[in-house]
Amino acid sequence: MALSRKKKIIIGVVVAAVLAIVVVISVVATRKEEPEVVTVKLEVRPELKQTVTASGEVRPIRYIKLTSEVPGRIEEIYVTAGDMVSKGKPLVRVDPTQLQSSQEAQWAATQASINDVQNARTAVASAQQSLVVAEASVAAARQQVVALQTAVDKAQVEVNTAQRELKRYTELIEAGVASRSEYDNARDRFDTAKISLETAKANLEAQNIAVKEATERANQQRIAVKEAQTGIKSSEMRASQQSAMLRGQVSQRSKATQLSPLNGVVADIPTRVGEFAVAGLSTTPLMTIADMSQINVEVNVDETEINNVKVGQEAKVKVDALGDKEIKAVVTQKNPLAISKSDQTGGLSNRVNVQEAKEFKVTLELKDLPEDVQSSLRPGMSSTATITTDTKNNVLAVPLEAIVEKAPAAASPSATVSGSVPTASPVGEKPKSQKGVYIVENNKVRFIEVTTGITGEADIEITSGVQQQMEIVRGPSRVLKTLKDGMTIKRQTKKPGNANEKEA
């Protein structure tokens, strides 16, 4: 049967009354419960250090991965992993038979080229001697031309004299003064002089031709000298080339025995006797030599802390193999390029993964190493570095667990109604959370916003907001989250160990 409207109203009122009673009882019960907290007095710390802790591994100042520079089968390895070696000490020997054969063949080719140079030099000397002879022949021929030209001139004078005498006898015989025989004699002398002149001219012409021929022979000999000199240059260049190739073969032969390039320790020997060493693009790794005279530690610092790390900062390093022993160190290098935690190769990536955390590689140099510690360190040992990034003296600090962060308060409706303007964050900026502590006044707590400075291992600096000797709530953290201004609290009287167990 359906309930009447009056009955429905009565039932509703009863239910509401019951709920109200339950709420009132809960509130009253809650008010009676006083949260139990741990409090501390604010005091000035003599010293507060801000540190960054990062893990990494031991690295030598330098290490070299030796590879085979020549091909061949490995015949002998003179050292074992862990041995200390000095610069120039033999490490590995490769079978030198093929290299020795190549060197001997190149030596023979070099000797042949040197002989070619000697022959070319001999040819140059011979050509130069022939040139001297040819030039002497040209000079002698030109002297003969001068003598023959003199003979021609003398013959011309004799012809002229005989011609005048013949003319005079001709006139005399026409005048009837001279005899016919005298005329004939003058005529014969004139003809003889003409023949002598023509003979002298012919001899001169022949000598001029001889001079031209001697000059051509001298020019040809000059060309021969130049060709011989060019040949000697070519021979010398070939000899230099062969000598360079011989030096290369000698160098290759010497590399059959690999020598240590530095003083250090043999860190790794991946190859074995009997294996064939390959040289070229895919060279065979022989061993790794590490210079342990100066030892570094490389650690990966999280991107949220890298800005606090600077070159020159001091640090303490613990090596897992040495237990709790601390080693002094100094930051010497901070790599500016980030690496992903899943990608230890480093470098810029074409694909940016914004969801993956990044790290930066930081190098620290170990200082004041005792001999026993230095001899115990090995490349690749795991280590942890605690870098002191800032230090302050006589600072007001509170325990880290006492800091409470509250979400930014929203503007209340009452403030709007009364006409006051609520404080608003600038446009586009996220409202900042409030960071503060709870102070205790007459067994009641009050939240005070504070400004923090550097952060130590367990404490954080307070630069403004609270004063020395104030009593603040330290914890437990689960209780801190429930505290409100004006709430009455009860100081915890249990031992800190039990309090920690309770907080946990």
C-alpha cells in the first residue's frame, strides 16, 4: 500500500535528524582527539652544507685501446691483465714473416731506383762533356771563318791589283809602248787572282756551313743535357718514393711487436695467442692500457641538480670496493650535453623523449690518494660522489620533515561579497603553493609561511618567516598533513625510535 505524503515527510525528518546526530557526535569526538606531534626548538646551525650525490665509476686520466696496425697471427703476448707496464715495453708480437718479405722486396726496389739515379747522373755528366766538345767545335769553326774571311779580303786586294795592272798594260800596248808578252803576263796574273778570290769565297761559304752545323750539334747536345737532367730528377723522385715506401715497410715491420705507448696498468686483454689480427677498417683489439697516475671519477648528475654543480667544488668519493673509506675529490669538468638514463652513449638525438629523465656527466679528480688506495683502484669500479655545492655558517635551519607545502588558497565568496579584491596570480602563471611550518603557541598550532635557502642532508635553511627559539612541529608527516590553524596538539613523549616506527 502506498505511503501517504504526511508519512513520507515524517520519515524524511527522522532520517535527517539521525544523520545530524551522527555528524554532531563525530565532530565532538574529533574535537576531543588531540593529535600527538614531535616538536623542536629553532636553533642556529654552525654550518650547513648543500650537497649533490651521484653515482658513477672510476676512470683513469687517459686510457688507450690498442689495436693491431698490421695483419698477422698473434705469436706471443708478453703481459697479463693487471700488470704494470712502462712506456716502450713490448706487449704483443705478430708473425713478422710476411712483413719481412715485403720489406726485403721494397729494399730491392729502392736499391734499383738508387742505381737508376747513379746512371742518370753519369748520363748527365757524359752529355755535358759532349756539349763542351760541341761548343769547342763551334768556337774553332768560327775562328776558321775569321781566317777565311781574311783570305777572301786578301784575294780581293790581289784581284784589284791585277786588274789595275792589266788595264795599264792594255793602255800601254795600245800605245805601242809595252810588249805583247808583258800584257799576257798581266792578264794571267789577273785571272789567277780571280780564281784565288773565288776559291777563298768558296772556302768561306763552306766554313760558314760548318759553323751552322757545329752550332746545331751544340744545340742538340744542350737538349740532350736538359733531357738527362730531367731524367735524373725523375730518377731521384722515384728513388725518394721507393725510399719512403721502404720506410713505411720498415715501420710496418717494427709494428709487428706492439709497444706500450704510456706508463700504466693492463686493464683488459680480449685477444689470445694464435688468433689472427686484422688491420684496416675493422682492426683487432689487442688490449687496453690505463694511465693510473691520475685517477678520475665520472658520475651522472640528475638534471634537476646540475645547475648547483660548478667546476672547482670539493667532494667526497666512496668506492664500493674500498668500503666506507672516503676520498677527497674536486670537480674538474661538467659536460654540457645531457644524456638519457637509458642511453649512456650521450650525444644529441633526433628524437626528443621529454618523458625520460636526463643526466649530465661530471668528472672529478681524486686528490691526496695514499699509495695503497691508488694501487687498489681499477678502471670501471663503482663509486658514489657527494659534491658540496654550497656551505653557509651560522644559519637558522629546520628539519626537512617540518616543511609543509599547501596548495594555493582560492578566493573566498565572503571576500567577494564584502567588496575586497582577492589576490590573483598573473595571467598565464600557475598559482604558487605555500611553503611553511607549524609553530606551537599555547599548545595550539599556527601555520607560518617561510622562505627557504640551501638544503642540507637533513635540514633546510630558513631565511625569513620564523625566529630563533620558536617551537615548531617536526612530525610525524601523516599528522602534519591534517593540522589546521588553531588546532590543539599534544607533544609526543615517546622515544624517537618509537616515534619513527609510529610514523612509518
